[in-house]
Amino acid sequence: MAGGRGGCSAAKLREITEMSDLAYRRELDGVRAIAVLSVVLFHVGYPDMTGGFVGVDIFFVLSGYLICGQTYMRLEAGTYSVTEFFARRIRRLSTAYALCFLVTALLANAFFLRSEMGVVADGFLGSITFTNNYNLLNSVGYFSTPAHENPFLHTWSLSIEEQFYIVLPMLILLTRRNRVTFAWLLSVLFVVSLALTLFSGDLIYDREERFFASSFRVWELAAGGLIFLVTYHRLIPAKLPLMPLVGLALVVVPVKFLDASYLYPGWATVLPVLGTVVLIAFAAPGHSWVAKALAVRPMAYIGRISYGTYLWHWPVIVGALYYGVTLTDEIRAVLVLVSLALGAVSYHFVEMPVRRISVRGEGKKRLYMLFAGQALVLLGLAVYLMYQPGKAGAGEDARLEALKAEVMNVHPGWDACWGQDSPETFCTLGVEGEEPAYVLWGDSMANSAFEAFDAYGEEHDQAGYMITKAACAPLSGAGTKPDCIAFNDRIFEYLESAPPMDVFLFARWSFYAEGYGHRGDRSGQVALLGPDGSAAEENFPLFAESLSAAVARVAEKHRVIVINHVPEFPTSVPKSMLRTMRFGSEPLNLTVEQFESRTGRTVEAVRQAAEENGAVHVAPAELFCNDTVCHHEVEDVPLFIDNVHLGPRGNDLLLQAVDAALETEGQ
């Protein structure tokens, strides 16, 4: 690879100068089709597409290949221009981007409640400033808005790509347009980011940080750039008959077999990235039946409309779920078709007309003026959304607040009780002035059960303590973060020195056992750490072992009462009830079969941990559910304050379940 601008024959230079882009490869549009269909089918909830999120990784590699390839060829030809580079990005991306987000934001402002518009405004601003991945990283939390209520959630990946497009010209300036130095810098980016992704699992276990941070994704874009260099300089054979099939398998198999339990990005990410690289390198036209299959008209067309399809599919899904649509197979198919149709409209009537504008001379000026106008409109709308959110929903907001007034269990210590780890600071329950006879220990589920256990103390003329820490179940030698494990150790020390009492353990057990929330609720974001602080490859075995150990440890001195799962709903119960009032949509429904599918093995592990260690087992689901469905309301009053935490009516049922279990035990 010759350095600088030289080393090129006149014929070669003429050939490169005449090319505005890499030669079109129809089979790569087929790869794009696999990517976008994987993502869309995953997002609409097809059960056989649990790893569809890898479609984003495929897009990253393809983007790196195309952008780095075009850049390198212009460096070689001596025709590279930073202003033309950005003009091409504006021409390719900005108009469809701006239109989709303008329409989405205006529709959200028309239909969403004021209380829901904060996350919309933040997502909109993050999207138009290409920082939404970090906005999501910093805003996702235990009580954050579920994914399916954020219409701009999907733009995190577009933000990462745009950040790469901004950094790339800087790298070129650093290398003084020397293509060899550029190749080396690209290699360094690849190695450092890949090493961080593969070998930092024990250090950086926070799944939000791993999933959204650019540092864990840039190697995928760099991989695309490097495979361009390898193929362009013919460093590998162009034709190896089995390799296209291997590449296709590496891309398709993860879509079926990966799921949210994997630490991602991590070792599993290598599969789709490597598969895409192999397809780029070996699935050239005429080299295999794989290339022919990828290049068939329907696949190639879906690939061409993939950008618009990706932009529109998530707002379409969010809108349907907001309206209260139940995702049956028929509805899923309709949502996919609507997304593809909008992608086609975007491609033919928005993207293609703009692509005809030249990136040189007057055309370049027009593109920059177009971008400036779009930016002004979008930034103005962002300011409006932040200061005048959701006017159309003001009346409904009052109705939601009325619902919340009936269900919100905001006891005086809701915030003050978190993380208190000594008798001097524990929140108290039951009667005042008595020595504690019981303890309620758990995560936010225990905190939401304050009313039930305060009433329990009054009922039995006892005092008690409430010990809670958010996203921190009462486990021995395991936790979501090191400070959770340390907190639990301090509580164990307290209990070992305290006089005998009743210790109630209550948490959102499946959150830790399965490693993810329910449906859009914190999907795929819960790592469980072992005693050495490293993240478990699979949560469930560590969860079962650490819960049993915790029960056994406490039971050495105290009577332990383990409270099993309450139903988890796919969306906020009060909000769902309000949407049913507004739109006449189907009421929220959770079948027992769905509940057991999500929590079945967790419920069994909790029951075993209690029974094998001589503890009392409470099964509140027996009161919340009948033989077929689980209830979310009683007499039009929600049992929950969101999708899982208990309101006052839910507390009433929980207390009944506790009393019944203790009565059966003989109290």
C-alpha cells in the first residue's frame, strides 16, 4: 500500500476519479435486508427472532465498509474533501431523518400525556444532535420509562454512526491525508475497541453502558473499513466456495439463538460482525449461490429501502402499543408491512430526489443550506417540546393524576428509606416505640409493599424495620453492582447480631434470575455479579444459589418468610387503563400462561429456596390470578402503580397472602 497521494497509474487514477462511490453491489443490499428485517421482526416481538438486535451490528459493518472505502479511494485519488464528505452524508441521511422525527415529535405532542413528553423531548433532542446513545445511557434506570413508550429509542445506533462520520474526517486530518497512516489508525481503533468489548466483562458489567456507548461499537464500523482494505488490495483470495455460506450462517444463526441474557456487545457480537465481513469479502457477484440469493429483486429492494424502514418502524410500533393494540401474529405482520411501506415512500419521494443534488459547486451549497434549515426547524421544535409539552393531553393528564392518586403508595419514606443499613437509620413499620419483631428486606418491590407491612405491624401490635435498596435483591454473594453486594453484607451482619425476629424477603426475583425486565421494561440490561465482582455468564444458576444461601444464612437465627412473585405486566397499569378510556382499546391482559412463561422457573427456584431451608413460602400470585388470567385492577382501581410495583389495593392482596401463609404455617 503506497503512501501519500502517489503510487497510482494514470489509468487507475482516472478510474477512481470517475467513481463517486464504490461499485454498487446488489448482494450487499440483500445483507441490508437481513439486517433491517431482523431488527423490525425482533421489535414487533416475533418469538423466533430473539436475537434480531444483531441487525444493528450488521448495519455498522456495512456502513464502515462503504464510508471507509469511499474515503480511502478518494484519498488515493487525491480528491478527498471534508466539505464534500459531509455534503454526501447530508444528501444521504438528513432529509429522511428530519422528516421522520418531525412527524414523530408532532404526533407524540398531539397524543401523549404531558407527563410522558419529557422522555420524548429528551429523545428528540438527543436524536437531532446525534447524542441519543449517551442520552439513553444516562437516563435508563430502574424506574425509567419502558422502551415502548420512547419513540426515539432506536436512534441510538444512528447516533453512533453519525459520531463515527464526525470522527473520521478528524482522523484523516491527523494523518495528513496519508492513506497508509489512515489504515493504521483504523486498525488501532478496531483493536482497542474490540479488546474493550471482549475482555472488559468483569470490569464493565453495566449493560446500559456496554450497549449504548460508542466505545463498544466502533470496532464494528472499523471492521467494515478494514475488510474494504483487505479486499481492495487483494490480500485474500476473492473466491472460496464455502465462505459465503459460512458468512450467511454467522449472520442468520445469532438472530435465532441469541437473546437478552447474553452480555452484549461481547463475545457473541463477533458472530454477526464476522459473518458480515465474510459476506462482503466472498459473496461477490457470480461467486456463489448465496450472492445470487441475496441479490434477488425483493431482497435487494428491501435493502435499498432499509434506511427509511429503520427510521419509521419504531415510531410505528410505539404508536400501536400506545393505542393499546395487542401484538398478535396478524398485527405484527401489519406493523412490518406498514414499516416497509413507509420505508418505500421515504426512499422514492424523500431520499432519491435529494440524492440527485450534486455534492460540488452550487449543489454543495444547496445541501448545506438544506441542512441548516432542517437544523433550525428541529432545534426550534426541541425547545418547544421541552417548554410546552403535550398540550393536547392536558385533560387526560388530570385523569391520569386522579388514577395515580388512588394507587400511588408514596409513603413518607419512599425516597428516604433507600439504602439505609443500620438500626439508627432504618425506616420503621407498625406500632411505634416497640422493639422490632420483624424486618421487611428487599428491593423496590419491598419498598412498594410498605403499606401492607405497616398494616401487618398494626394488626399484630408489633414494630418492624424496612430495609430496601433499588435493584438490589436480598442475595448472598451476588448482586447487580458491587455496592449492592456490600449493602447486603452489612444487612447480614446486622441480622446475625439482632435478636430473633421474622424476616420477610421480597423482591422482583425474575429481574435478577432472567437478567431482563418484562417486554419493553429494561429489556436485556441486568447483570448479576458473583462474589468476585465478575458478571455471571448466565444469571439463573447464580441467582438460585445465592438466594438459597441467603435464606439459609438468615434462617440460622430468624424465621424467614419468602414472598414469591406478583404478576408483571407489559406496560404501566394506570396508563394502560387511561388509554383504554381514551381510545376504547383492548384492556390490559396477562394470561396465567404468559405470567408462567416469564417467571416459571424463577417462581420454582424461590419456592425451593424457601422450602429447602425451612422458611415460610408466600405465593401472592394465587390471589392476583385465577386459573386463566392475572388481574391488574379491582373495581376499576389499579393494583399497581406501574407495571409491577404495588399500589394500596395491591398491598391489600399481598397482606392477605402473607396472613394466609402464616396461618397455614401455624404462626
